[in-house]
Amino acid sequence: MILALLAGAAVLAAAILVFGRSRRRREMTRAGLSERVSEEAKSLRALVDKRESSRPDGDSVIKDYDLPSHRVTLHDEGTREIYLRDHLPEVAELRRQLRDHGVRDETLDSYA
């Protein structure tokens, strides 16, 4: 879960770079899109840092996997709920706008 959020933040940050290059070829139809992407990526990074620093000792495992990094805990579920409630609407809107500008990424699209 945390890795998925980090991947999403990294892809959004990468989209800034790609979008910045494509902006020279095409004017933005919505001012500040690249700034919004950057701010959301920073916000997601802050969420991950805050949640990881507050992870309780002995967090209850909901679903276990061979790799500890794939384990799902109650704390991870709480992080997921925060993401869905506070971040997903903005991320979905940014993804739509980036797509409208021709910016696509297979990794980002896999989270659709």
C-alpha cells in the first residue's frame, strides 16, 4: 500500500517533467496544472512520511505475504482510507487533465 502511494507520487512528479516539456509544444488549457501536480506529489509524500513515522509497534497484520513489504496491516488500511478520502479526487482530476494534454504513463494508468 505504502509502496503504491510512493509509486503514484513518483509518477506524478515524473509527469511534471514530461508535461513541462510538452508545454512548449502545446499551451496549457488550465493554468497551474504542473504546479497542482507538484503540490499533490508533495502532499502524498508527506502523507506517507507521516503515516510511516506513526506506524504502531505490533501493527495487526490483515493479509500476510512472503515479502514483508507486501503485507497489509490495519495501519495500511487507515492510510488507504485517508488517500481515498483526501487525495483520490484530486489525483483523478490531475490524471484526466494530463491525459487530455497527451501525457500518459503505463504505471499511472495501471492504478485506474
